[in-house]
Amino acid sequence: MLPAIPKLYFVGIGSGEAAREFATQLGISEELCFGDEGAVVGEILGLDKGFKTMWNPPTVDNMMARNDETSLKALGEAYKNAADNIGFKNLAPKNMQDTLRQGGMFMFKGSKPLFEHYDEKVGDNASIEDILAALN
């Protein structure tokens, strides 16, 4: 029997249409991307939300340390292309308050949790080292 192939799924705020566009911009299968319209999944997971979780100088410094100008420019272009393709209103969630919800990283093997990280602020993502360590 062959071992199961790990899959990475993306769940983001907004509609299924926005999730499909996200997949297009990343060049990945639409089957791996889901829209959380109404932030139901974020509520269930207990992800932080609100203005207090947004930009602050240490967070910006942390994000800039992990990204170079090229990657930030590519991110901006992907967002612009997505907005051009489906329109900003279709890209953003219906309730703009949902844009104030933070994310996280959750890894499972079947139903067994292997790793979880809750972003406290913008750019407070799990480190790649911690994610890779959880795989071992």
C-alpha cells in the first residue's frame, strides 16, 4: 500500500469565487482552495479578529525580514490581477469586518492534530522550521 500523499489546503475569507481566483493566481488546483464566506471557520477555530490585530511596527519588521522586494511585488501583482479579473467587490468578503480576522496554520494526519499556530497579528505566521519539524 502506498503512503498517503500530503495535501495542503488553503482557506481564506471571502467567497468561493475569490478562492478559485486565488488558486488561479497561485497556479494550483481549485480543489485545494476554499472560501470562508461569513468567517464561519474562523469563528469555529477561534481565530483572533478586530482592529487590534492589524499593523504595528514589530509586525511589519517581522514580515519584511521574511520577504524581499521581489516577493512583495509578486504578491501585490497577484492581488491586482485577481481584483482586475473578478472585481474588488467579488474578491473581498461581503462583510468588510471579516478582513480584520487573523489566520493560522493547522496540520493534521487524518483527524489527529500535528501542529497548530494562531496568528496574533498581520504577518505573525508559523515559521517554516516549526512546520517542517511537525512533519517529522
